[in-house]
Amino acid sequence: MTNSTQKRSRPVTIYDVARLSGVSTSTVSRVINGKRVDADMTARVQQAISDTGFQINQLARGLYTQQSRMLGCVLPDISNPFFATLFMATERQALRHGYTLLLCNSLDDLAVEAENLRIMSERQVDAIVLIGGRINELHPDPALIQDTQRLQERTPLVLVNGALPGLDSAWVQVDEVAGVRQATRHLLALGHRRIGFLGGLPHVRATDQKRAAFQEELGQAGLPPGWTYDSAYTLQDGAEGMRAMLALPEDRRPTAMLGINDPVAVGAAHVAIGAGLKIPADLSVVGFDDTALAATFYPALTTVSHRYDRLAELILEAAMRAVQGKKVHLTLLPELVVRASSGHLS
């Protein structure tokens, strides 16, 4: 007989699992949906599921539990190494907890972000992790705040490294101000007294906070505010900023540079090396975020780590608690990772 004439095997059902495990279908359903069941029965059902290859219908499970086991993640730019690294760490953590993490990339456009949030909510994700965008605006449009409040009435939100005035949400925060202080003190301890801060758009909350911390540390050391340069967050922006720094008279140039993120720091370092400067003998360079770019650049980049695995754990904890109607506020202290790009002033 050919395969076309053979009788197709029917799919395994919940009744097959119940029959094999010797329990009722309602007991199988309770085990599948994580309800409290006798340990022996649970073990028998799980073994029967394994033996039969039973595939759990997630849609039906969601109707029963009123949960989709899906989380949304909306971020500005997945090509940015920080966002990519954080998303992957969060996705790994979500899978460990039985969740699927859906990604929407807003392309640094608040209108696209609003559409992404609407789509996520309509897909009935259990919660949305919101990174960057509107929650990082220094002066957000009141309409954006109202839109976010309405959204949260339908779908729980977890804000990462940001906030909105008057919005009572769960949030997870890396103390980036502490990270800048660590980096600045590191450079001061190496003997640097002319230190620059490169990159960051002035309307962004994180830029304002990081620069203020940088200048406060210099002030506490009895130094004037350091040289700063406004730009965005890419390698090209770092290169542009370094060219502006090199145009300064030699006795006014910084001997150390702190980048708003790793791409900016690496872009600056490339231009400095191309101009004949040695790193760190002539110029110490420090980044922020500890992405793969930092470890693979030569010389390896000193940077501030967000401790991505731990941050992802906190994001999932906040998301799962938000699904339960609880709004937790969690803070993580970053870590300075000292590598070859920073050294004593020669």
C-alpha cells in the first residue's frame, strides 16, 4: 500500500492523556493550566503527555486561564546593541518561565510606538515591556501620557529605565546615574582632570541624568564642568564628536572621554586612533552598556554593565507580578567593567 492509501493517525487528545494516566480529563486540564493537583497525579499526567507527544493548545489554554502566556516588548531601535542585548536576555528569561516574547521595533518614531502598543494590546498579550521612546522623554506630550494611561487600563505595563508623569506602572530601573559616577570616579582616580562627555540628545531623560551626574562628580573633585558634545547614539555620532574634540587646542582637549554608550565610545576611539593617538596612553575612553562591541573592540573597552541577565530576571519578575495586578518597583545597581581602554594619565 502507498502512504496515500494508509489511514492517517489521528491527533492525540486530552482524552488519550486522561486514559493513559488514569485520571479524569478535568484533572489533566488542571495540570496543564498549572492548577493545584496531587503530586502523584501531576507526575502521571506529565508522563502521559511526554509518552503520547500531546501538544497543548495554547489558544484553548488562554481561554481557560484568561492568559495568553505572551508578553510584548516595544523598544525604539533593535539595531542599537543595548536594545538587542537586553531583548535577547529578556527573551531567554521569558522562555524559562513559559512565556513567548513578541517584539515591536518603533524605529525611534513615537507615532510608530503608539501603533505598536495598540497592536500588542489587541493581540491580548499578558503584559507589555516598554523600553525607551515616550518613557525617556524629558517633556512628554500630555496626549502621550493619556494614551499610555488608557492602554494600561487594558494591558499591564512594565517600564524599563524610564517613567511618565502621573503614570502608576510597574517599573524596573538600572541606576544609570550610579554607573556614570563609577565611570567618572574611575577616570579621576587614574589622574585625569580634563574629561569629556560625548553623545546623547538633550531632550532625552537618560542623557540629562547622566550628564548631570558626570558634572556633579567633576564639581566634587574641584574641577570645572567637562567638555560635552551633543549627538545621537551611533558609531558615526561618536566619530563626529571626536573630530570636534580634536579641533580644540591641544591644551584644552580632554585626556579622557566618557561615551553615552558603547557605539559612541568606539566611534570616537576609531577616529582618535586614526589621528595618531594611542589608547589609553594619550586618551582613555570609557563606554556605557557593556555590549558585545565593548569586549571585541581593540583595545577592549572599559564600560558600565547593565548586568543584562539579572536585569532580564527583574523584568520578568515585574511582568509576572503585573499580570497578577501587582505593580512592583525594582532597581538594579550597574557594574563598572575595567578593560584596556582606560589607563593612568601619562
